[in-house]
Amino acid sequence: EPEVTQTPSHQVTQMGQEVILRCVPISNHLYFYWYRQILGQKVEFLVSFYNNEISEKSEIFDDQFSVERPDGSNFTLKIRSTKLEDSAMYFCASSEIGQSYNEQFFGPGTRLTVL
Amino acid sequence: DQQVKQNSPSLSVQEGRISILNCDYTNSMFDYFLWYKKYPAEGPTFLISISSIKDKNEDGRFTVFLNKSAKHLSLHIVPSQPGDSAVYFCAAGSGYALNFGKGTSLLVTP
């Protein structure tokens, strides 16, 4: 069964460093998403991406975040200058269709630890 | 700002019985709702969804009920199995973003 994959599974970085989290969405999906879950809190939407553009983003997704689809398969989340509060599980998701009725399929997550 | 609430952090049910997980929402613009299941160290796994134009959707042992006037949905699992033990998240959306509840941890005991 097709699945979303994410690398690395765990990333440790120093505060102020840049990190890139990578995702390979399901191959026939056209909509891509990033979510995060801070320990003990709910899963929060960060950004959605379609046709090489951001289609929606949350207040969390500020100027330190960016997303890119550098080739036909990868989808990346870059955090330019990490802060302690960026420590969280980051989930990538993809879906066949976009707004409404979109069943989003999630990857296993990348645990980001900022020291 | 919690637009999706799961007020029971945990639920314990005996194998073979019905599990009922509840979810409330505040945003009347939500037009589709989903349930996800999550095991530790894994991402959420899609279970079942329902659009706002329906009040019930079934898939095998899983049924989701939607009461729009009460802004309430529930997930019924019948019969419950030990492998169903996981955290269940309710999610709702009206655009691209899904809004998640905090989850209910279900334990199905033999």
C-alpha cells in the first residue's frame, strides 16, 4: 500500500541552526501538507502546498519556515533559524484532492529536538 | 483556540464491547470530519470520514455519526478488539487545513 515517508526520523540541532525535513508524498497525490505536534499538545496545521505554491498557512508558519518541492518526488520543510520552541514531531501529509473531503495521509513523522 | 474538542482523554473498554469516542466542534463552517488512529512513534492513520451533508458513515467495524445541530460527532467501534488500542484523533476542516482534537486514548482489554 502506498505510504508517505519522512526522513530523518529524528533530528537534533543547536538553536539558531537551519534544518530541512524531508518527505516523499504518495505518488499520485497533488496536495501536500506539514503539521507539527509539540509534546503533550494537539496536532497543528502549518502549511498546505499545491501546484508549487502555498495554498494555505497558519499563524505558526512565519518567515522562518519555508516549503519546497525541489523535484518530482520530495517535499521539504525548512526552518531557517531554529528556536527551542520548534522542538516537536513534524508530520508530512498528502492527499489526492484539496479543499473539503480531503482524506490526508500522514507520514511517520520527524522528531526535531532543538538544544 | 480549541475549535475541536475531545473531552475524554482516555477510555477503557472490554474486548467485544462497543467503544464510543466523542468529539465536539465550535466552527459551523467545518464541512468535513475525519477520525485518525495513532500508535506511539507513528503518524496518524486515516480511519473514516464524513461530510457535513451526511449524518452517518460506516466502514466495517467503524461508524461515524454527525449531529450538526449539536456540533457533535462520535466514532463507534463494534466489536472492539485489543488491536484497536491507540490514540484516536477527531479532525475537522473546511479548506486545506485539518483542525485536530487532543485525542482520546482507547484501551481495549481482553
